[in-house]
Amino acid sequence: MIKRIFILLALLGLVLMFLPFLKDFDFHQELGDLSSQYVEGSINDLNSQNVVTSVIVTYRGLDTLGEVTVLFLATAGVGFLLRKKKTSLRSRRSSELLQTGSQFLFVLIILTGVYIFTHGHLTPGGGFQGGVLITTAFLLLILADINLKFNHSILLFVESFSGVFYVIIGLFGILLIGMNSFLDPAILPLGNFGKLLSAGAIPLIYSIIGLKVGSELTTIIDKMGGE
């Protein structure tokens, strides 16, 4: 009975919290000043079709760097907590048909993930989405063969290289353009609007983010499901 009362009080508190937003909500017929600058800058300054990509990678590039850093710290934390476990939980054997099917799907999923983060400036998606999809490909292999072991040296190299290269690209913007140009995609030619090789360094930046997210999440899954 007491548990139900607390649940009702929590729901009532949530309703009271969001009620002012619902009462004052109003549909805008046109974009605000800041939103208009983002939309116009995405096309005129960056040659990018995807406004969301332009905002994430350039206008709030430091926030994206912080998000990637948080993910790295989470990966390091998982590795630290599980480092002393010696007993292996991987003992189940799977059929050869299941392993072969998972390996075939693995290639298709990887290609789809790469497509998503290399075309993030043209279509919905980007580095985080593509990186997560790449992680699901490795998760599929683990589920098909729980005795499978990954080369952690390769995962560590990809994660470290992508993180360092991400910062180097940002510093190139400062060195080549100016102090306020961290992660400015104009360090590379902007190309033709709507083409794959357009939007300057945005495709490169998103590819780096995709590799970093994919390697870090794969490490977490491998640690949690492995030894």
C-alpha cells in the first residue's frame, strides 16, 4: 500500500513539473533567430544538407568532444571494475549454422554502419548512430559464439587513434583559420552541395566519431560478457 502511494506521489510530481510547459506551449510558424542562423549556416557556410550534423559536429563540437570523453570514461570504468575477474562465463557452444549466419550478417551490418557515419552530412544519422550499429555487429558474433575473443590491442588502437585524431582535426581549425575555429570543417574543401565529398571535414570527423564509439561500446560489451 505504501509503495503504491509513493508511486502515485511520484507521478503527481511529474505531472506538476511538466504542467507549466504544457500550458505555455505554443506552435511557432517560423524559426527563431538562432535556428535560422543554424539552417542558413549549414547550407551557406558548410555545404551540408543535414542541419543536425552541422550543429553537432561544428557549432557544438566541444560538446560532442565531451560526450565522446564521457563514453571513454565509462569504458575505462567497466574495464577497471571487471579487471580482477578470473572465472570465464563463456562455455556455451553454438551451431555452425548460427556462427556462419552471424558472420555473413556481420559484414552487412558493418557496411551499413560505415554508410551511416560517412553519409551523416547528407542523410539522417552520423557517427554515434553508425558506431552503435557497428557495435551490434560485434554483439551478434558474441551471441552466436560466446567463446569468441576479440583482439583488445586492435580495439584499443582504434579507440586511441580516433580520439587523438579528432582532437588534431580540431586543432588544425585553430591553426589554419583562427582561435574560434575548433573543428571548423573549412580546413578541407567544402565541395559541391549534396555530394559525398562535401561539407569539408564533416564526413571525416563523423567517421572518426563512428570508429571511436564503435570500438568503445564493443569493448564494454566484450568485458561484460567475457572474462
